[in-house]
Amino acid sequence: MATEKLCTAADSPALTVQNHGYPPEWKRRVPLSVRVQRTVSSDLPYVEAQAAKGVTYPVWVNSNGAVSAILPNGEALGLKPQEFNVVDWHRDYPLDVYNLACRDLPEGYYIEVNLEQGSGGVTLTDPEGEDIYVCPDDLDIDQQIREALRLALEHHRGSVDGRQ
């Protein structure tokens, strides 16, 4: 399958919208991680991404139920249904957004959540203490956290790769 840059399991569109074609056997649950049943490589000749047989990967799931393994380098590799078994499911969403942010947030980054009656906001701070993003308040708190996490990972990758 093809690869593309995605973010984290918390970004899975299936957490908020599930289309008519979403797998009924999943009973509206959303996979969090899967175990690959055979080694899977990208269908694209110029992409060397690979998911190894027997390894468990966090996954990104679209609203139709298509699953992509999130590889250690942050790339996502699309998987066919016969290529994986679900190991774990998202639980108590949106609480899972907080747990995933705690797990996936790069070291030194902070996401601050401020709540008050009628509104809330999220601020992302980088390792140097600079606020690099204040989420717009027109998004739900869980969407703001997902966006802050996505930006932290993008910012961190850019810092590690020397693009910042």
C-alpha cells in the first residue's frame, strides 16, 4: 500500500465520523493498534516503507475503516484487512486524546488545556518555552489537542531534521 505522512492514532477521523461503509464487525469501535500478519511493503516503487510481520503498530483509521500503520519514523503505511489483526481499541474517547497526547508528545513539548464555563483553549509550548501554537476556540477541546499534538510532532521532526 502507499505511504504518507500522518500524525498519530489520535488523529483518526473514525474517532469522530464513521461512514456507512465502516466495518460493522468493529461495532463502532476504532482500532488503536494492530499486529501485522505478514511483512507489508509500500506499493510505490520509490518508497521503502515496511511494516514487519508480528510487530504491533499504532494505527490511523479513516472514516471508512481504512487502516494505516504508523511507522516509527512517523510515516503511515496503508494496510489491507487481511494483513493485520486488531490488538487494541480506542477507549473512552475523548479521554483517549489525552492519553495519546501523553504517549506521543515529543520530549520537552507541553500542551496546556485551559477550561472555563462556556469555553476552553489549548496552547502548545516548545522545549525552549516558546508558545508555538494557540488553538482557535472554534474547535472542540479534543480537536484542539489533536491539532496541537500534530503540530508538536511536525515541529519536532523539523527540528531533528534541521529544518527549523
